[in-house]
Amino acid sequence: MTTQPAPGAFTLDAANSSVRFHNKSIWGLVHVHGTFGSVRGSGEIAADGTGHGTLTIGTASLDTKNKKRDVHLRSKDFFLADDFPEITFEATQITPSEDGTAQVDGELTVRGTSHKLSFPARHESQGTDVVVLRGTVQISRADYGMTWNQLGMLAGVATIELELRFTAAG
């Protein structure tokens, strides 16, 4: 028998959460991997088990373990981090099912451009005061104004992997 999280407000446990990305580069021969070090968020679980919330990611916090590449990714060619320091995802509806999956629906804003985004996730309750969401999302960079692609070296779709641990806020 699985314990369900209690209804109420939850806060992202940033120290135990991660937002990772990878994108194919050099004509699909190399995968560029990175993480965002600055993430915060909150959410609320209703009495019926559904939820909603916000995830905010600091664009300047990306780290691919290559300083020159990180500077380029923060530039106008990609995240334009000086003008748009945050990526936000507003989850308007999170609908869990008993099989451990959840449907997440919301709106992603990158570089001031917003688009609806829906994806499946896995959810796991760890007692009544902790819930973990894990999901993988594919994003078209061009949808958010990131069209730089010198010599066609980059694949247009980036994969984002989320592992988000939320704890009861009170």
C-alpha cells in the first residue's frame, strides 16, 4: 500500500532535485550534457490528489563542464541569460494515476517566449510529506528563438530530464 502525499503546499528541495539537458552536436556525433545548478519551485496538492506548481531555473547556472561552451550557451545565440535570467514552467495541472504515472500540463517560458507543454512523468510519494516527479521532455530550441546552428552542427531538439523532489511546506 502506497502512502499518498497530504494535500497542501509543497516546496522544491533544490539540493535533492536536478534539471539536466542534452543535445546532439557536431552533426549528431557528440552529445552535449549539462545541468542547471539554480532551480527553485513550489506547488500545491489538492484533496483529490491533483496538483499545480511552478519551476524556475536560472539560465546563468547552466554547466556543461566546458567554460567556453557555457559562455556561448548564455549568450544571445542561445539563452540570452543577461536579458532573460530565468526559465519558468507553470504546471497548471498535474494529474497522477495509480500506476505511478502523472500527466503534467502547463506553459514553458524561455527567452520571453511561452508555449504550452505537456509531458508524462513518474511520481513517487515518500510518506505524506514528500513527492518526487521524474520526467523527460523534448524541446525544440527554435520554438524559443534559439536558432543559432553554425554549419548545421546542432540537432534541433534538446532533451530535458527532470528529477524534482518536493517537501511539505509547513
